[in-house]
Amino acid sequence: MIRVDHWSPADGLSLEPNALAAAKEMDRNLALTAGPGAGKTEMLAQRADFLLRTGECRYPKRILAISFKVDASQNLKARVRKRCGSELAARFDSHTFHALAKRIIDRFRPVLTGHDALDPDYSIGKHRVQRRTITFDDMVPLAVKIVESSQIARNAIRQTYSHVFLDEFQDCTNSQYELIKACFQDTTVRLTAVGDTKQRIMGWAGALEGIFRSYAGDFDALPLNLYQNFRSEPRLRRMQNAMVHVMDPPAALDDVDLPGDEGEIEILRFDNDDDEAEALTDSVRGWIENEGVNPSEIAVLVCKQQNLYCQKLRAALDAKGVPYRDEDSTQNLASEPVANLIVDFLLVAAGQRQPGPFQRLLDLMVFGRGLDQEHEYSARSRWNRFIAAVKQRLTAEQADLADIDDLRTIVGELLDIVGRDAVVGLSSEYAQGDYLQQQIDATIDRAHSLLADGDDSAKALASFSGDRAVRIMSIHKSKGLEFDTVVVLGVESQTFWGDQDAERSAFFVGISRAKRRLYLTVCQEREQPEGARYWKVARTEHEEFVGYATPYL
């Protein structure tokens, strides 16, 4: 434990003044808004480090972090562990709203009576069945009912946690906010809500308008703003700052406050998309083979219709043997959380050393379950024994991943040890009908096709896992991610054709994913791809968006 006045950000990182103030705040609830790339997740990790290392979160109290997606929840947990070590991070619980709701239901289920009563072995399914089954959408409202009606439940939650982090708070729905208020309003528990009011991406799910305003009033929260993107090199930050001058002038800095020539920005202009695909493929190969850039640190981002815009690029990458992962959720099985779970396990079981997949599995099976230290140790031991047993069978040739029956057996064992509730909790869609089983079957079939040739298993699964593959995705899907090198493909008026405020925000998200190198591509012509209904062959450069880059080439 260290004194408050001796604390400094972990790993020698530099935080902007508002971020540093937020990390060290001890008396107030916080409402922290920030743009993309402004280090919201890092600020939360540093705040956890401050609270745990200084004893502001005094043992045995814990910190609760609530996110909207499983990967965001696991990413935050992993970052906290990196900043303050596994021992202190064991007191950091990171859950999604639905995972938290289920924990409340499981622990205090007897509180539910009448129509809401549930049997001990209740399940989550497509339709509500009295006592037996609840739907995914029932989980948060039932948790609210428990907390509001049971003083024992309220006290148990409030006595467990001294601090609560709310990540991507702009997406909070009415029922989720009711859960937060039921648990923590008018208590000594300190809340830190973090999000971007300009990026409310889940309006379809009932996200509250003016959520930060409501929260600031209900919890007397201190509002703070973060502006600076610290992940990018100076040259890239100056380009981003040029956009901030247009989007939010008071938040912009002078270029002299962003010194340094590090970073690379290029505008690539082509006659057609055939030339674009060939040139980009050659560049990507050069970055991987000559510079040693990990393929997963390269991303190609498209504003919309990536499946159409990237057809020729995918073909060129295939032809030259460059591994890539297409993140189009309608086309790519590997975007499924259960597919990632299965493939991560296969990589760990069959590969020599797979730190990325191994850590993700550990986060899911051990660190992401909110266990105390004793139970966390038991869970990790059980998980390690399971991995060792499967590895031993493969090594002794008692099982063969290239054999479809053996593969199904091993995947079945994996899902059994993970547990159905944990698997269903990976995605809201998994509680509906047989969708989960369809994705499991499709993953097994795809993995079998990759492994059937008998080549190196890790190499065969690389493009599936994404750990050693170029990422192709929409700008929307890239939100919250970062890469060494980013290509924003098709910076053309015919691509960014919607409401210009929204398109400007999307473009800003895209360029701010890049840490070191940013390429923008423009074509004079794009051949109408198969499957396209409305398509402009003739293309014109988006003058405003390209113009932001021009002074910094």
C-alpha cells in the first residue's frame, strides 16, 4: 500500500489533467465523457490501480465494473491486472449488465415470488415459462425487483463494493439504469460513469437520451471531459485535432501543443479498385514480412457495406497468402463469441504457446467470474487440469483434432466445463431458439476443414482466431479497438454519403484507431460488385475528409 500523494500512473503513463483528476478522485461520483481514443478504458484501469494500491478501496471491499459487451468487460479486467498485478486485481469484478443481473438472481432467487418465482435449476431460453425459464430480456428487470424488494440483497451488494465503474455509459437503457439506482443511489459507494455522448450506438436498444445529465443529477456527479487521444503518434494526433477544430472547437488544441514528427499518413489514389486491391496487398505483405508487424495489428476499415467494398481486396489477399479475418457479422463466423471461445481453446490445446488465446480463456473461466481469492484459485486449478488432460490425449494420439468425431467430443467437454449459462451469457442472441447450437456446429465444421489437412494446427487456425490475421471490419465495429496500422478504404463522397455530422464522427472514429500509420484510399472507379443493388461506379474524393490529412502527409 502506498500513500495517496505518492501515487503516480502505473507503467509511467502520462494522463491529461482531467484524466489524472478522475483517477485520483476520492469524494465525488464522476460523469466522465470522452471522444474515441481518449483513453477511457486506460483511465478506469489507472483509477482501479489508484484505489487498490492506496487503500482507498480498503480490503475486503471490491470494485465493480459494468460493461455492455463481454469482450469489453474482459479487456478492462485484463488491463487492470496488467496495471496493478494479479493479487490486487483479484478484487476487481468486471461483468456485463446481464452477467451482473444473473449473479443477483442466482444468489437471491428466493426473493422472487408469485409469477416471478424461479426453480433452482431455472434456465434462460427463448420464451418465458413460469418457474422454469426466463428470457434474456427478463434478467435485468428481475434483478431490479430483487434489489428493490429485499434489504438483505441491497445490503449485500452495497457492503461488497466501495466503487463502481460504468463503462460506455451512454448506451445505458432504462432498466439497466434502474438497476444502478436500486443498488447504489444514496449510498457511500462511489460511481464513475464513462462514455461518449456523441457515440450513442445502441439507440435501438432504448438508450436514454441525456443519460449523463440524469445521472449527474441523481448521483450529484462531477462532470469531466477527456479530449486527447494518447494512442496515436503526434502526426496522427494533429490530423485528429484538425477534425476536433470542426467538431468541437473548444476542445481543440493548438498544433504546437502536439509536437513531434512521429507517425505516418498517406493518401493513396487509384484509377480503380483492382489497382487498389493489388497495391494494398503488397503493402500489407511488406509491413508483415519486412517490418515484422503482427498481422492482427493491421486493420482495413470501411464506412459501410464492407462485404461489397472488400471483395477484391479479400481475393488479392487470398491469392498472395496473406491471412485475414473478415469481421462482417453477417458473413464471418469468427465474429461469434462462442466461435472465438472454441478456437481459442483449440489453439491452446494444440499449440505450443498461445498467450493471447490463453489469457482470454483465463479471463472467461477464472478472472471474469467475480470469485474470491480461494475460489479463484480452485477455478484456475480445475481449468489448468482440464487443459493438461486434453493436451495429454492429443500428444498421446488418443484424440485427433483432424477427426470430426474427436473434435466434437473435445468441444463438448469444453462447453460442459465452461457451463451453459456462461456460454449463453456471451451473446444475447444465444438465448434465442437454436441459434447457439447452429454457431457451435458451424464452428466445429469450419475448424475441421482447417485442421483436416494435417498441417500445423496453430497456423491452420490463425486466420480463424484473428491473433495472426489482418482485420477487415466496418468503422462501427472498430470502435474501442486500436491498431498499429489502419487503412480507411474508400474515402469518397459515394461512401460517406449520409448525414455529414454522423459521417464526420464515423470518419473520426476510423482515423483514431491508428497508433502509428494511417492510409486513406480513393478510387476514380469501383466496379459494381456481385450482390450490390445501388452502386456508383464513378467515384469522387471526399474533399473535406481527405483535406484533414493533407497538411500532415
